[in-house]
Amino acid sequence: MSDTNDANLTESQSQSLLEPQTESTDSISASRSAPEGQSGSNSNELKKGLKNRHIQLIALGGAIGTGLFYGSAESIQLAGPSILLTYLIGGALIFLIVRALGEMSTYDPKAGAFSYYATRYWSKRAGFVSGWNYWANYVLVSMVELAVVGQFVQYWFPNIPAWITAAVFLVLITAANLLGVKAFGEFEFWFAIIKIVAVIAMIIAGLVVIIFAIPGIDGTIPSLSHLANFFPHSILSIQHTDGAHGGTTYSGVLMALVVVMFSFGGTELIGITAGEAEDPKKSIPKATNEVPWRILIFYVVALAVIMCVVPWDKIGVPNAHGVVVSPFVQIFDSVGVHFAAGLLNFVCLTAVISVYNSALYSNSRMLYSLAQQGNAPAFLKKTDSRNVPAAGVLVSAAVTVIAVVVVFIWKDFAFNYLMSIATFSAILNWSMIAITQMKFRKVIGKEGEKKLTFKLPAAHVTPWIILVAMVLIYVLMWLSPSYRVAAWIGPLWCVGLVVAYEISSRLHK
């Protein structure tokens, strides 16, 4: 994805890339970021209002979502106890990806991180693809979160139509984002606190049950022996079934990796916040380096405790009412907390709201960054009196409304096809971060590398490890019925983005 007009830098341009851009020159350069005739300067700057505690909790909360509360049941069924190993592998990959992004974010903190760095160090075409891919991904994620938020509210108020709930939360979160970056930070801070307390409470309750061998309602004795058959489906298991609905299915550690990786989506939000962090050179490295222990505690330890209390082969199995409940509900039920479903319903509601809050924040900043580059309409780079890119917030919210309407009218179409693009776009985003990091190192050269305060470990090898892993995950998607649609739609999505860039670039000539 090269762009020869952008790649052939003059000596003076190359030298300027060795120094991070100051906040007063938020655009990249007139020749690289703005259409011809458009000024490269920008008086509409974002406000550095995110404190260190905001960044840490945003990063922590980003690792805890519905993917953990509900998606973990599917991954446990695929791998059994070895899902713990899968989460460690996936967590290591995510850590490397966030470290690659963190290296660039601390060197030159800017809003719209992926797109800004792809444009600056790779090409304008790469910046366009990276930015619009991420924006579209979060619109689709917002669509799904707002579509299901009504289900959580209907648990308590069954007569309230789901579309009314979606509309109310969309308006509330949009209004909150328009209040300023501090309001966003406070919302995410408390949303994260709720999720963290819920997971820690579950771990403590589970450990008490295990230590005192308190039998469950069905008589099951909690024990570490439930983890003994660690590889029930080996690394990759193939099953052939006969009959009208027969075929080949796959399970094991590798197949679970596909589900696990997508549950980590959103962790890269750390990079987006860099442009508005009060002290990014301190808060971004701290948040990034804490990713491993977050995954270790909130995924590995939590799921290990769950599987010790509830045998793994009973997780994800429909209950007496024919409903597949969350592993977290199962463990609370097993220790006699019969209002567990209500507790988890509240936690999941806050998790869904949190996702939309983060999505709207990151999308508005991505549009702001794309406009700075000349890859989006100029009005999107303007900020209001609170230094909020209000146009980006409102445009993203408006498009999300359309997407949610599509969900309610054509639910099967939306979830089977539109979400396929969202799942693939995560792989594309992570791959482009790895490639951009290599381009970044090449551009800044040895002199620039000496100025790095937060370096990617084994920087000449790590991006290739990430890329090989992304290719492996893409191949595995073809083997999974849940992700196969995403595997064949993904390349078409890439072609569509490149074609959109070519049309856009010609219109601006």
C-alpha cells in the first residue's frame, strides 16, 4: 500500500520527521496532510484534559467487556481449560501491538493515532485506509452495542421497546461527549470501576468456595482437578459429523484464539487518548506496561476460578430453561447468590454503555485526525469552545443512528454481514500498526531511535511476529462458521477503502 508521491520525501522533510510535532503544528505538513490550497496550520486544537487516572482506568476498562462476560463461554467450549493458555498467547500479542503503538504515541502524541502515524510515516493512502477502517469498525461496534442495550434494560422493564432504550442512551452519551474530554474520562473511569469490582468480587467468592470445598447446588465439589484435562481438544482438533447438517468442525487452542483476540478489541484505545493526555510520556507507557497483568488477572485468573467451581464442559451449555448464561452468572449461582443474573445484567449494561462512550470518543478524534490529513471534510477538524471536535461527535452519532435502524429492521443481515467487516477490521488495524511502526523506525533512523523514551522490545523482529500472527488468525477464520463470512468479506472491504481513497484524492486535485 505505497504512495509514491508521499514516499519520496525531500531531505528537509525527512529531517523534520526526526522531531516530534509540537502541539501548535497539529497538522503533519501541508504537502503530506492537506489538499492543495489548504493551509496546514490549525488553531482548533484538542485540550489535554485526561489525567493519569483516566488513562489507566480507560486502558483497564478496555480489557473488560461483554467479550469476557459472555464471549468467554464460547472460547471455553472450544479449548476447555487450555483456554488459559490461549488468553496468555492472545494477551502477549495484544501487548506487543499496544507497545508498537505506544512507542509512536509517546514520541509524538496525537489524536487519531493509527491514522496520523500511517499518514506521517507511511503514506497518505495508508492513513486514509487506517483511519476510515477504524472509524467504520467502531460505528459497527456501536451499532451492535446500542442494538443489544435494550435487552439489558428489558430485564427489569420488559415493556420498554428496545429502540427507545437505544435512542435514550445514544442521546445521553453523545451529550456527555460534547461536554468535553474530562467528562468522557470521568464516565469511563467509573464504568471501569464497576466492571473491575464485579470481576474481583467473583474471583474472591470463587476462591472462598474452592478453599472451603463448598459444594454447588448440583452437588459439584469445587476443585483444581477440574483443570486436569488441560487439552481436551488439543492444539487443533478436527471433528467430522454425518447427517443432513453434517460437516467438519474445528476446535482447540488455535480455534479459540480467533474468539479470544476479538475480545481484546479496544485495548488500542490507549493510543487514541495520547493526544489529550496531560502527561502522555508518563501515562501511556504505564498503561501499556500494565496490559499483561490486567489480562492475567481479569481473564486468566478469573476464568481459572470459574472452571474450578463450574466444570468447563458445563459452561456454555443451555440451562433448564434452554438459555446459555454467562460463566459469571453460573459461578454466582453455584455459590448461592441467586440474584447473580441481575448483578451481571447491571454490569453488562454499564459495559455496553462504556463501549459506546469509547467508540464515540475515538471516532470523533479519528475524524478530526483524518480531516487534519486532508482525508476527510475540512469542517471535521474544527473544535468548539470546549475544544471538542463536535462535528466529529455528531457525524459519528448520526451514522450510528442509521446503523442501529438497519439492525432493528434487518437484524440477521446486520449481524451476519456488517459485523463481519468489524471483526476483520480489527486484524487490518493491528496489521497496519505493525507495518507503520516499521516505517516509523525507518524514517526516524538511528538518530531518532536514540530519542525514543519508550521502545518496542526487539523492534526489528516484533512487528513481523505480529504480522505472522494476524495471517494465522485470518486463516483460522476460514475454519470457523462464526467468522468465515468475515474472512471473505474482509478483502472486499480493503479494496473498497483503497477505491474510496483514489476517488477522494482525484476529487481534491
